Amino acid sequence: MNIDKKDIVLEVKDLKQHFTSGRGKNKITVKAVDGISFKIYKGETFGLVGESGCGKTTTGRSIIRLYDPTDGEVYFNSNLISGKLSKTQVREVTQGIQMIFQDPIASLNPRMTVKEIIGEGLKINKMVNSEDEMMEMIYDILDTVGLTKEHATRYPHEFSGGQRQRIGIARALITRPDLVIADEPISALDVSIQAQVLNLLNKLKEKLGLTILFIAHDLSVVKYFSNRIGVMYFGKMVELANSEDLYKNPMHPYTKSLLSAIPQPDPKHERNRKRITYDPSMHDYETDKPELKEITPGHFVLANNKEFEQYKKELK
């Protein structure tokens, strides 16, 4: 699929999402997302990776307006969506951005049938004029994700984990969104099923022209699935590059640490694999503050001036 770098579907500018707990002296502020910026172009899959607790899921939920951002701006199809919106604008966002959740069991209402779960988005966004039209669309999307129309009258508990995730995918795609946020969509599935779901998402991306924000912690999966990758660490974007460049030339020590942790299928390589441990105290940001700097075209790394010069020497 061709990716048009001029056609920006989503732009995130200095997004911050802070949470507070406690009162008075016991008040604690957790900076889940602390000033990240990136763009997603039409037709591409943008991978967002990092260990648990780094803020990647919070980023996705802030984009889709499940959280009100503490600061920063989010633009969808050139329109600001992070502030107050009219009812029409809210409908445009809910129809235009859909989410595939991590847990296919918890994300489906056990009291609703498959046709009710999938058709809910059509009703809320007033996309159909009749029951027949809605059922036709539901049967079509069920077929697209590898299920049958006989499945429409069943309840979530009657399906396997992989089938439930297919229902979640169908629910997300029924409104024909411009952007799909896939929040670790395979991490709760058996390994044998993960490849099936990934292959399905790849086929749907080509068939429907999807633009995807793919959130994951498994770098080997993200490499297979993404055009560009952003690496997050404790609420910050530490590196951003196209998939191939990131794996061939990782610059930030945290990215190198993540890549060194990927198991190798070859026993000899696996035996000799050296793990790199990332120590955040290695950075001295007391006076020389870090910024996301472009080290090669399209490859950005979080660094202060001293580190940036060091990274440039590593390239030579």
C-alpha cells in the first residue's frame, strides 16, 4: 500500500497525561505520558512499543478521548480533537477512530449477542436506515474477519479467544474508521492464534486501506507489522524511526536493551546472545536537557547535545 507523507491522519503534539492520587502532603503525580509528539500518515502502521507501564496504552486512550489530556494537542484529519467538541464533532471522532482492545473477553458485553455488539456502532453513529441494512453490513464484516453469519446470534462466551478478538476487530471496523488503535491485540491470545490474528489484520489493512496505531511490547511482532516505530520509556518517546532502520541502527541505549532481549530461534545464536541492561542514571540531564533530535532522515532519538554528538560518531 502506498503511504502518502502529505496526508496526515493523526498528529500528536507534546501530549501529556498526568494522574494524581492522595491529598495534601501525600499527593502523588504520576506522569504516565510526559510530552510526546508523532504523526501517523494515511495507509501506514505506526508501532508504539515499550515495557509495561511506559505509557503506550495511556497514549492510545488519550487519543480516543477515554482520558482528557493534561496538556498538548491531538489532531485527527487536521482537526483539533483534544479540546471541547460539539456533538457532531464527537460523532466524527467516534466513527473515525476505533479501538481494538487487549482483552477480548473483558471488552465484549457478555449480555449482548454478536450482532448487537457489532451493530451498536452503526446505531450510535446513525449509519443505517433500517434493520435489514444493518444486518447486511454485520454479515459482510463477519465474513471479512473470518466468521459466519450464523455466529451473529451467539453470545461471547460461546467463542474461543481468537474468535472473540475477531469479533472485537469486526466491531472496530464496522464504522469504516480512518484510524484503528490496536492496543496489544494479540498479547492475551495463545501463540498459535497470534499469527492468525496478525495475518488477518495485515489482510484487512490492504483490503480496507486501514491506518493503524499498533501498541505492543513485543518488538519482533512490531517489526513484522509496522512501517515506523516509536519507542517509549517512562512517558517519553526515546526513539522514532522506520522499522528497518530502527532494527539495523538502534541509537538510544534503551532501544538497544529492548532489541537485545528478543530471543533468537537459532540455539547457537541464543547461547551467545548478549543482553544489554539499560541504566537511566547514565544520562546527565541536570543542565543539558534532552530533545527528540533527527540523527538521520526520519530517524529521531532523545538526546542532549553531548549525547547527540556521541550518537553521530557511532554512525560513522
